[in-house]
Amino acid sequence: MSKIKIYQVDAFTNNLFSGNPAAVCMLENWLNDEIMQSIAAENNLAETAFVVPKAGSFEIRWFTPTVEVDLCGHATLASAYVLFNCLGYANQEIVFHSPRSGELKVVKQGDILFLNFPVDTLNPCDEISEITNCLGFEPIEVYKGKTDYMAIIQSEQHLLNLQPDLLEISKLKARGLIVTAKGDDADFVSRFFAPQSGIDEDPVTGSAHTSLIPFWSGKLGKHEMIANQLSKRGGKLICVNQGERCLIGGKAQLYLTGEINIE
């Protein structure tokens, strides 16, 4: 029987029991895909990250309880937190390589970790009626990115009150639906729903901010912004638009360490 070290980290938060929890499994070599998917299902968190060291950098993959995903921000942040704070990684920058999303960097600035991710390309789309069915009202604008739809709505209060139709969202041919509005205290706010990926509502979605940052940077005329994700657990993100790439910053807290027994 082999043992795999596992960590659970609350990402994009200053406090335990908030932000977005992610599991991080540190491996010496890749496991069978079916085993990794089974571990993610057993963890039953939004994402489990699997990390393998390779030639001074790290390979990374992410699984929800039901599928492997192309990109996950909070589990990448959690993985970097584990390397920096639990495993003694000495440099200030970690380079991850994803087979689906290419090179991803995380830079440590004090107790804040910044994801350096490629920005998404957004295109206005015509699926207004489908998104209206999801929300229960017509959004101001609808866009489609690489993996998600994004709906712009009237206000932060509308977003807080939103009770979407998850069955309708599950019919969208996308990873999920980002819903966003201009913030009252933060620059912008969002929620993210992905029942088709096994996550009804994600607590804090780093990857969704690769869509949100370029959009709101253009709308607000700002390169540096503060964002809040208005899930029940909540999360705060520091956002910087750098053109083709963006920085997504936040803090993290270690919840547990343990071992998985694999036959």
C-alpha cells in the first residue's frame, strides 16, 4: 500500500472556513487518471490539484468530483501555498506547467500569492434567451469565453439576491456561468455556477477572473482592481490587468494535512 501526502487549503481568504477549499496531492509520478478522478470524488471539494515536480518546476492537473478541468485558480494558489509554506520551497516564484493551459506562474509577495495567468478572450454572444432562462431575468450583456459564459447584471444587490436555475445552467455547453456586476465596495463582484462540472456554486473562482479582469478593466478604465466573490463562504481577490496576462492575488490558510492510502 502506498501513501500520498494530501493538504487542504482555504484559498483567497484571510480566515479559515471561508474562501475556496482545495485539496493538494503531492506526487512523485503521475497516477492513473481513474485513480486521480476517484480521489477527487472522494475529497468532494470543488477541485483537487495533483502536482508532480519536474526539472525545477512542477506539472499540475485539476479535477472536480466529476471531471478534469482545463484551469483552476484557487487550487493552483493552494498548491503554491503548500510548496512555499509546508514544503520549504525557497524561491519567490513557482512555475507550474499544465498540459491544458500551458505555463502558469505564482509569485510570493509577503503573505499574498499572485497567480500569473493568461487572460481569456471574450466575445459577445446571442444566447440571451438561454442565459435569461438561467437567471430568471434578462442580463445587460452576455459574453462567451474559452470555457464559460459571462452575464453582466444590474447591481451587486441583484447578484446577492440571485437564485439561478441550476438545471438550465447545466444545459449550457460550457464549463459554467459567471454572473457579475459593478461592486458597491469592491470594483466588481461575481458569482460562479457550474452544475455541469459537478459544482453548483463555486466559493471563489480564480480562473473566472481571467475573464472578469480584462472585462472590468476595460469598463472601469483601471488596471488594478479589488474583486469580491459573493458566495456563502466569500472571497477577496487582488486583480491586475497586464494585457495578455493578468495577476490574481490572494491569501490562503492551511486547514489540514494527511495521507491517502492507495492499494
